[in-house]
Amino acid sequence: MKSAARIAVAAMMSAGLLAGAAHAEGLKEAKDVHITFVVHGAAADPYWSVVKRGVDDAAALTGAKVDYYNPQVFDVVEQARLMEAAIATKPDGIAVSIADADAMRKSVTAAVAAGIPLVVVDSGEKPGTEMGAGMYVGTVSEYDSGKKAGERLAKEGILKVVCINHEVGNVSLDERCQGLNDGLKPSGGGTEVVAVTPDPADVKRRTEAYLSAHPEVQAVFAMGAGAAAPLIQLFDEKELQGKLKLYTFDISPEVLDAIIAGKMGFGMDAQQYLMGYLPVIFLVEHATHGFWPLDSFYTGPLFIDTPDKAKAIQSLAKAGIR
């Protein structure tokens, strides 16, 4: 993973980041650069811990100062407040996720007005562009990712699917399920949503209640790895393997173990390490050499759908990189 990321930015790195080349007027040395991440992901979410690992590795490589802000629980109002605090420090660049465009619009446009280079990560490519952000690093649209998954399930004859949403209010997860629904729709299928909290016990309780009331359901689809782990436990406890299919967006060590054991059909890998790693590289290079990419950088989704694929990245996932 780190090798791929370094190859992707090799031209910029060779321009002098590691060699300590001379800097034009108004540009800085990497050690004097200050970058800030402001993301919506909760501190305990395994998905975001991988993003943070990418941030930390890129900060160590470049020598820049990188601050990382996130709410303790999913809270877009708190994220907007953190964004305003970040702007006040006048950083050389900000990477921000936009899970709720309405909640983040004021602070994001304020950063643009202040002349701070912005990279949108993980979610919010379209609204970020409309607000004036410079580029996006993340998966292709959440809607399109969901639609690809829905089309794939439809080909396998799986048409009745329930989406387990563990972050109510996260527009990205709504788009995932809507895309899944629309991918199933031409074949006569569709989805319904079960809103849960991030509490594993709540995920299991509400999902079990829904499945008991809806015996027609063929598959359960987690909208993220945070919901997938308790669902794997639920399937084990209630002996649901063989009766229902289980899938998830995003991967984690638990998800990979389940795929290897044949307990889960697939996980959709966003390669979120790159969402932390690359924005630091891009923003530091902008501050030190004036470079700026001209297009979005898409990191996924990749379907991890066989035991061999899961085994190939299992050690990286356990190391916090995948």
C-alpha cells in the first residue's frame, strides 16, 4: 500500500521534498508546513483508524505538522465546530470529509474564502467541488458504489436486502443504500433501511427484530465495518449462515476473517489508508513546491469476495493499513 502511494506521487517527491531542494518565494520547507484533517468519523470506528494510520505515516515521511480532529461520536454539528477551530489556526491546508453538505457548508466555504487549500476525503466529492474545494481523494460516488453492489447481487438472484445504517444522518450511507436499491430495482428487487446506533448490542437487537418480522429478506448489508462486526456475531449466535447472505461496505480484520471462513459474501474495500496518506502528500507538496493535482484520486471500491483475496491483505488489515 505504501509503495503504491509513493509511486503515485513519485514525480512530486523527486522535486525536492526528501532532498531539501531550494524553495521559491512564498513557499515553505516541509518542517514548517501545518496541515489539518477534520473528519466526521468517530474515534472508535475501525474504518477511520486506518485513515488516521495513513495520515500518521505521511506526516512522518514529510516531517510536516499534521493535526487530526474528529468527534468522539458521529456528530456533524461538532465536526463543523472543529472545522471552524481548524480555520482559526491558519493551516497551510485542510483535508475534510463532507458527510452532510448542509452542516459543513458554512465552515467549508469559510476555509475557501480564507484561501486555505482544501482536499475533500472519503465523502462529499460533488458538494465539495461546488463549495470550492480543490480536489477529492476517496471512492467513486457512494451511490455508484452501492449500485455496483446491487447489480452484482441481482445477478446472483439476491433481491430482498436490508441495509443496516449505523450512522443516521450520514448522507454517504444513505447514498450507499439508495444505490444498492437502484442496482436491484431493474431485476425486481429493493432494499429497506434499519437505523441503528453504533452500539454493537443495538445493531444486533434491531437487526434481529427486523429479520424476525420480515422472513422474505435474503441478505443483510452493513453500511460500514462498524456495523459488520456485530452482524457477524449475530449470524454466528443465531446460526443464520446458509439461511441469509451477509455483505458489507468497507473492510476490517473481522470482515476479512468472515470472508475467509465463508461467513460473508464480500466486503467493499475503499483503501482508506490512501485517504489519509495522499492528502498530506498533496497539501505538503502544494505548500513546498506549489504542485496541485488537476483531478480527483479514486481509491475504490474494490470487491474483496474470495478467501484468497481476503488472505492476501489480512496481515495489512491487522497492521492497520487495510
